[in-house]
Amino acid sequence: MPVQRIRGFTLIEIMITVAILAIVASVALPSYRAYIERSRLPAALDALNAVAAKMEQVFQDRNDGTYGPGPGCNITLGQPQDFDLTCTPAGANFIARATGTGRMLGYTYRVDQSGARATEAHPKGLNLNCWTTKGGTACDH
């Protein structure tokens, strides 16, 4: 009687495959997480642009050279996912901020009455001259 050979994978082959998958995952997952975080930023930045536009309308409608009395901006603020929007008028000035919450904790963006934009907090570094989604000195908008 001929001996039948059992076909399949050896333990070594399976262990090598698992090791290769672990290495690929360790490289891919941080990049994927960064991509997901960056994908949540445009909604917050768009909301800040909308606040700035609404505040300019308030300024024009009031016709007294101010953005109105505080403590809030007296406009409806959209609330993008994972961000809190705040707006503070001060006479002829205002500052609107989008501050990250939950998964976006550590991100803060600002816009003021002159349209000046700043990244006040970012896990990879801040930039007080513009908005940056990747962190550091590179400006996105």
C-alpha cells in the first residue's frame, strides 16, 4: 500500500506569514490613523470659514463698527464632528476657534476679523500664520 502524504502548511510557514502580516500592519496602521484624522479636519475648517463670513454680515448689518456685545457672537454656530466651535466678539474684533474633542483632542484652529488663520494646537506642531492639517510649517489653506 502506498503511503499517503498529508498536504497542508507547516507551523514555520504559518509563523512566517503571521510575522510578515504583523510588520505590514505596524507600518500601515499609523499612516491610516493619520489619514483618518486629516479627513476630519476640513469640516472644522469649513465651519470656521462660515463663522467668519457670518460675522462679517453681522458687522455690516450693525453699521456701528462693532461685531456686537459679547460674550458670544450671537450667530448660529455649526458643530462639526469631533470639534467645538466658539466665537468671541470684542468691539471691532472677533476670534473664532475650532477645538478638537474626543478623537481630535489636541487640535485647535483659529480665525479672526481680518481673516488671519492660525493653527494653535496640533499633535505635530503649531503654525501661527496659517491652517495646517499635517502639522509643522507647511500651510494648507
